[in-house]
Amino acid sequence: MPAGHGVRSRTRDSFSRPFRKKGYIPLSTYLRTYKIGDYVDVKVNGAVHKGMPHKFYHGRTGRVWNVTKRAIGVEVNKQVGNRIIRKRIHVRVEHVQPSRCTEEFKLRKVKNDQLKAEAKAKGEVISTKRQPEGPKPGFMVEGATLETVTPIPYDVVNDLKGGY
Amino acid sequence: MPFVKAQKTNAYFKRFQVKFKRRREGKTDYRARNRLINQDKNKYNTPKYRLVARFTNKDIVAQIVHASISGDIVLAAAYAHELPRYGLEVGLTNYAAAYCVGLLLARRTLKQLEMDDEYQGNVEATGEDFTVEPGETRRPFRALLDVGLVKTTTGNRVFGVLKGALDGGIDIPHSEKRFAGFNKDSKQLDPEVHRKYIYGGHVAAYMRTLMEDEPEKYQSHFSEFIKRGFEPDNIEGMYKKVHAAIRANPEAKKSEKAPPKEHKRYNLKKLSYEERKAKLIDRLKALNSVAGADDSDEED
């Protein structure tokens, strides 16, 4: 019999619940709120059968474009042939986690605003741009003894002693 | 000892998945909790309040709670052990006391939210089904009844709490099917019977039968009632006074207990990440200094 290509084909492992985490899903998944424009990760929860996305979207990150009673609309990029399409899917909240991809950016934004406000109060000009990591500083090597290694001239007699 | 095959091997324990802690304790029904807490996503952060009614052997706990990820937040709470403040000292876990606790909780939350003038609720408890009508400025405070793990039979005391909260002015979706006095055959609530229960009429009836048939048992069973002068005839008047007192001043009183004093610590305090790292650095330094001393000894 040939392999089927149904909607949930080849999802035996990716949709299964992890070891010793089966059964009831913790209620914090239902208590989270999502606003339009948030970034979310799509991660399928095999215990909930309704509102499951297609297996392609498992592990993708997208932005929220719609919020309904029990589900969230997520806009995900998908490469189709030679172009990338922005696909809009609706997913139940059990299959969605808040994404941390923008967390570092948001923290930096807050810190930069604070630094700029402080600099403005003092009247100095600062740059909040991130700089790439430069070359490491130089240092003196300590406790090193110098040993000069030179090759010895080839001694035919010594080498052939024993062999030959 | 005879050879017995070990039932619970190491493999059994390795694969065992524990249930949620509160399920193991047998305190929370997660299926019900899920349905009570789940808020529509397009209502974002609007809290969904539940009226939690729990009965212990000697006390009644009624709380208005809403859920959050870091734990449930209690808006207001009322206990049966507060009822002595309003003049009710005995029978603290019966249907009438449950009604009082529900009423106290409702008036307390409405006063806290400054809605108590607008939503008086049902001042005269008649036992009929009463639903709060929307007022002028604000919509009524809405909560959902959370019974916990009790069996919801007709006439259960949790519905006494529900009726008290309804008459207090809180909007709780309900049906009169489970109030005391609902007739299964005619499928109708008899408000007279319900009113009897709200005012402790069933307790008074039992008192009367005991007085006639077994006076000794009456003395022993209702000794506290007799001590405070509660006859079967004036029980209703007593509860009416309690209701009036509750409506007059439902505010919670802060207890004057001193904060518990600190106890001596018997087990080691867990160190923080910085403390542990500092300890490690000290240990390495000590090791290095000892090793340095050893090396110099060997060289010499």
C-alpha cells in the first residue's frame, strides 16, 4: 500500500505529547491574552483536536492579525515555489505560545528610552546604537620560557646502526 | 521471607506521570475549572469572576475570585465565622447561615465597588426566584457559581449561598431547579418552602418534633440554641435581624492579631546563584593556595 498524504500524515512524533506531559493541559495557556501585532509561535498540542493548524505551520512564528472567541489569527510566511506568501491561518489558543523573538528588542527599547531621557536631562549627546564585538584586547604572556628548536644535521652512521 | 515479585519496580516509578497537585489533593476539578476560567480572547483582560462556595465541617467560605497566571486573586471574601458580628452565633453551617454568608459577600463586594446604592437586590427574602435588573449607570456585577466538588442536588447549601448573593444584588446565571422547594414532578419552585429554608424553618420544625418526642436529645443537640434563647418560634425573627444587620454594615473588619513572630530556622537556607558562585570561587582560591604551597614544598 502506498503512503498516504492526508492532512496529518507524518505527524506521529511532532504532534504527540512529550513524555510524562500527557493528559490535562495547564490552564495558563487559556489565561494568556494576545493582542493584534504580537508575535506568536505555533506549536501544535496533540491533545486538543479542534483548531489545529496544518503540520507545515508547526514551529513557525507569525504575527497576530485577528482575535476571536477561542482562537487567534496568525499571519505566517510560507515559501511557495519562487515567492513567499503571507498566509493567514486561524489557530486555537492551545496551539499557540507567545514568542520571545522580540523580547530582547523590547527590553533594549525601554533601556534606550531611559538612557536618552537621562542624557537629555544632563544635556549630553549619546548614541544608543549597538556596536559589533571588536577584536579582543592585547595582553602580555606571562611565565613563558623560550626554547629554540633547531633541526640537527642528518647523521648517516647513527641512523643505520642496528638496521641495514 | 518468601519470594514476592515486586509490583512497583523502578521502571514503574520512572514512567509514572503525576496528576496536577491539586488533583492529587482532591481539591480541584480541573475540567470544571477550565470551563469557568476560560475567557473569550476578544475580551482580552476582562476578568471573569467566580463565586466560590465551600463548606467545611464548621465553617462556610464564600469568595469572589478571578484567575490570573500567577494565581487567583480574591476580590472579597465572607466567612460563617464572621456571622457572630451580626448576631448569629449558632447553626453556622446550615442553609440559613449559607444564605447569610452569600448576602454578606454580595453586599461587601458591591460596597467595595461602590455599586451598593444602585443594586439593592431583594431586601425582603421571599424565596421566589429573583434576578438582578440592570441599573441606570453601570451594569450589574456578574459572577459564576463555583461549587467545587459537591454533588449539586436540590436543596444543597451551596445554592443557599447562591440565593443569598442573588438577593444581595449580584448577577449570577442560574436556574431555580436546584433550590430547596423545587418540585420535581410539577417542575416548579415552591417559594414558600424555599422561604422556610432561608429563615431556618426546617431547623425550627426539627426542634419542635424533638421537643415533643425526645426532650433529652433536644436538650443535648440544641444546647447552644437554648443557651442563647432561640426558640423554634423566634428563629425567623432572629434571621431577619441578621439580614438587616448585614445590609447595614457589610464591611470586612481587619483582624487585630499580631503578625506571627519569626521562628528559628532549622534547615539550611537555599543559597542564591551569586552566593553559590562566590562560594565556588572561594573554594578554588583555597585549593590553589594549598596546591601552590604543595608545589613549592616538593620543589624544595
